[in-house]
Amino acid sequence: MGIISNSLVKVSYSFLPIRIRSGDPTLKAAILTYHSQNIAGNDTTNNDHKALAADLHELHGAGYRFVSLPSLVGSLFDGGPIEKNPQTGQPVVCLTFDDGCDYDVRTLEFAGFGMQAGFLSILEDFVQQHGKQAQPGLQATSFVIASPQARQIIDRGSLFGQGHLSDDWWRAAAHHPLLDIGNHGWDHNHPDLVAGQYPRGGFTTIETIEHCRQQVVQAGAFINDKTGQWPQVFAYPFGESSHYIRAEFFPEYGREHHCLAALGTRPGLASARSNRWNLPRFVCGRDWSSPTELLATLGF
Ligand SMILES: [Zn+2]
């Protein structure tokens, strides 16, 4: 009997460090996704810049707290601290920008629709208007595509070929208090790219260790070289992922990829019960097209 009891005690002690590091079960988060190249007009319904500016003000006015993605992931899964709003039970809000176009950080002309304020200047305007302490956790993660050659081809095929997928701003963004740089893969496995060693056109095809290493680890090393910081979070291109990358590569190869979490684009709130290797996100334009719709989507 004594031996059994002792062995049970031993077993429970061996799990103790995991319990201590578990996340906050009451925390819920809405991870929002914007694409700075999504411009087909000048309204919140067809322009992610107008949407971001309007959503920031509306969410702030409705009492939502913004938090950075790394601090959210740390709090959900590893017991890190986070500022939330316990009175209302509202989810905290994280901002993410996908594809890393220069429109994330630069105010540029967008053909047919005039000058567009960069996402960064929209965040800076918000801080200037409301003060730094209004939303101390406000920080967006910009998910960039690593391969310079792939960015050049995607820029020519899917943008205007004006070099608006550059990487000369990544280092400043990684060190800016309102921005962080995340990993959006080596080449997005984009259909504009010529077929090579691997099948093209989606991210469900990333099913081998070699292909995962190229898309995640090689990309992480390139981004680290440019910014001085290894990207902490991966966003699956197209929101797609294979069972292998979710269930084997990310959980088993942490020493290679050094990521805290990976994001998909299935709509929903993230919580400690979510799969940290496929966290849900809401996508602007797909899941909401006005601040009112966004508030309704978040349930408050
Ligand atoms: Zn993308």
C-alpha cells in the first residue's frame, strides 16, 4: 500500500511543473486579421485600412483591451500575465497583419484608390489621440514571407510589381513598440511560383519534415537574420495546414522552429482549450465588414 501511495505521489509531482505552467482557463481572445493589400474602395467594407481605423476606435470605445500576440499565447498556454477586463467577460483582442506588404508600415498610393495610410500610422494615430496608457498592450504582429525571390514574383503576379513586398522595414518593425514580425512561411507556397521540388498552390501539402523545415525553420532563420529576432509565431499561408505540421512538426520540433504557436483562419475565439498549433482567427472582409458587425461577431 505504502509503495503504491509513494509512487502516486511521485507521479503527481512529476506533473507539477506542467500544472504550474498551464494557462488561464477564463481567458478568451479574438485574434483579428487584416491584409494591407485588400483595397477595392475607400470604405470599411472594401478597404482594410479604413476597417482597421474604424475597428480600433469602436473596440476601444466598447471597452475591449488590446494585447500583443506573444503575450496572449504566453498567457493562454504558459501561465504568463495579461491585462484583461474581468468585469465584462469580453475577450481580449489581438491584431495581426498577413503577407507583410509595405502598406503595413508605409503610406503609399494604391492604384485607383489614392494614398492609403499605412497600418502603422493608423496605430500611431490611435495612440496619439487616446494616449499611450489607453491601450498599453496595443501591438500588431505583421506576418512576412521570407524568400526575396518569392516576394518579387508575388509582387509582380498579385500586386503591381512596384516592389511593395520589401524587407527593408522589418528590423525597425520588430523593434517598434506597436509592431512585431511573425513568420508567414518561406514562400507562401504561392500558386504564382514555378513548380519546384514540392507541390505548389496551398499549405495542406506541407507534409514532410523537409518541407516543414523549409517553410518554417529556413524562413525563421532568414527573418532572424534581417530583424535580429527569431519570429515567435507562425501564421499558416491561406490559413491552411496539414495534419503533419499541426500534430507532429510543431509539437515535436520546438528546438528547431522556436515558435510559441501557429495560427489558422478558422473563425472563433482562442482559449486555453484551443490547439496552440492551429489557433482560430477572424478575417476582415470575410468575417465582418463594419465595426458594428465586428462587435456582433465578438458577441458583445
Ligand atoms: Zn498570406
